Amino acid sequence: MSFDTPQENRAFAEKFGFDFPLLCDVDRAMGVAYGAADSPQSSNAQRIGVIVGPDGRIAEWLPKVDPSTYPRDALKRL
């Protein structure tokens, strides 16, 4: 999830060879709701980790993660 625009995320994904779209939160509503931002005026999101269970409830919330390792670590726990 990123506060960047769809165009910025598309360019970032192309630059790094991602074969999937990146989610955009340009109004920061999700970032604020999940605790990655203090307000809609925040310029950047905090690097938090959230796993949402099949029931739609938060199964795990971590206040700080390393984006280079968190996806792999989270998949191991799932």
C-alpha cells in the first residue's frame, strides 16, 4: 500500500519488475485506519505489517517491519 498515485506506483513496479499492481491510498484513509499514518495530511506511511484473516479481522498488526523481509516472513507464518 502506498500513498503514491497509480501512475507513480505503475512506474515503480515497472522499474523493479513487479508483475502485479501496487495498491494506492492517495487519500490516506486506509493508512490512517490501519495506523500507518497519523492523519490524512501525513506525507509518508509508516512501515507497518498487517495481516487480515479470511473473516476480515486483523490477525496480526506489527508497528514496524522491514519491507525487504516482511512479506517472506509473513508467508512463513501463514
